[in-house]
Amino acid sequence: MPGLRPLDLGEILDAAFRVFGRRWRTLVTAALIIAIPLNLASTGLVLAFAPDQFDVESGENPLAALSDPGQGGALAAVMAARVLDVVASALALAACMRIAAGDLAGRDPGPGVAISFALRRLPATVGVVLVVGIGVGIGVVLLIVPGVWLGTVWGLALPALLFERTGVVRSLSRSRDLVRGRFWPVLGLLVLAFLITLFSAGVIGAIASGLVTAAGADVETAGAAGAFVSGVASTAFAVPVAAAMLLLMYVDQRVRREGLSRAAFGGVLGEPSVERPDAGTPAEPQLPGGWQPPTPHR
């Protein structure tokens, strides 16, 4: 984002992929550290207590069977697994946003710093994810349009929560204020982020499931393997790009409304910003022998 000038939707998408290209090692490492153990625990719980949930060949809705008598243990396992999934998503989004924000300031914070940042804000992050998810879900049931509207006006709540250190309710109202007047660009960005996540998870999960089935595993095991690989893949590859897209849209809105500077955003992170040669500022020439002109006395 050269000079933190306002960007159009295509430029934001391009900038997000550039962030991923520069910091992919840190992003993928942090995401895998989070995704592998939590997705393994989530998948293992369901496979142990509710294996029918992974029966991809069944013509019935597997969730409907959880309401049958004697399915209390299976229902509890599925609910616990979904909680782990939410925690994994919240942690990965927060960690990846911290890495993308560090890149914006010209630094690579490393996976340890990013995960520590995400853990400190985990309760509030989970709260925002749950409120937005439940609100959008209810809105979709109510003729779809209210869900789309809520998902868009609350689309920047997570970066506002993480980098302005607000509470859950304040982050939602802050997002609404930032989105005002830019509803359609924010909606377009959210749709793109959703499609990237859906495509990567679905394709990689289907490939993994097919390979396990070809190896002779039963249907439930193949479904579990597909679900695990799909969850890890979407967390490790799609979430970093989606997190960068959301962060850049958040920063773009602050640039438009508040004149946010790169130095000011570096101050939010608690570290000075470093201009990169590719950020629109030419590098200082290196003089022979390291000589620098004397500083004039004032």
C-alpha cells in the first residue's frame, strides 16, 4: 500500500496477495501451528463419538440423527468440535492479521509474536466471531438480505477489535461507521474472501478424501481425513489471504476517513514503521565506506 493512499477493490486484492507473497512462510507457519492440533482434536472427537457425521455416501442429513434418543454423547462431541473450530478460526484470523499488519509497518513479527498476540485477544475475538456468525445466520434465515447487510456492516469488526483494543460491542459499531458509504466495495471483498476459502477447502478436502478412500479406508475414515485436511488447508492458505484482505480494507477505510498514516499504524502495533523500497519511497543511497555527511549544528 504505497503511501497508504485510498485503493480500489482490485488494488486491495492485489495488495493482499502481495502481503501473502512476502510473508507466506510466517503466515503459513503460524496458521499450521494453530490449525493442526485444534483440527486434529475436532476431527478426532467427532470420529470417536459420532462417526456417522463423516458418512459422505449417506443420503440423509447427518445432523438430523443427533436429535434421536441416545445420541447425547454424539451431540456433545459435535458441539465441542464446533467450538474448537471457532477457536481455531478466531486464532488464525487474529494471528494472520497481526502478521499482515506487521508487513504494513515494514516488519515481519514472526509466528511466535503473532500467536501470542492472538492468544491475548482470544476471548474477545471469539466473541466477535460468534456474534457476527449468529447475527448473519439469523439474518439469512430472515429472507437472506438482512444477513448480507449485517455481514457487511460488521465485516471490519475484527480488525477494529484487534488494533483499536475495543470491546465486542464497540468493535461492531466501529465497523458500521467505517463501512458507511462503502457498503458495496466491502461486500465485494467479503464475497471474494468467502469464495477463496470455500474453494481451497472444498477442492483440497475432496482430493484428500478420495486418496484415503482409494487406499482402502472405510467411508467414515475417508470423510474424517477429508474434513481434517480441508480444515487445515483452509486455515493455512485461505485464512491468511482473507485476513490480509480484511485488514487492508480496514486500513483503507481509515485512510479515507481519518487520514491514517503508515507511521501512525506502526504506533498502534507498538513498533516503528520501516519504509520498504517497494512502498513508494526510494531507498537511501549507500555511500562508499559507510561515510555520511556531518550533521549540521543547530
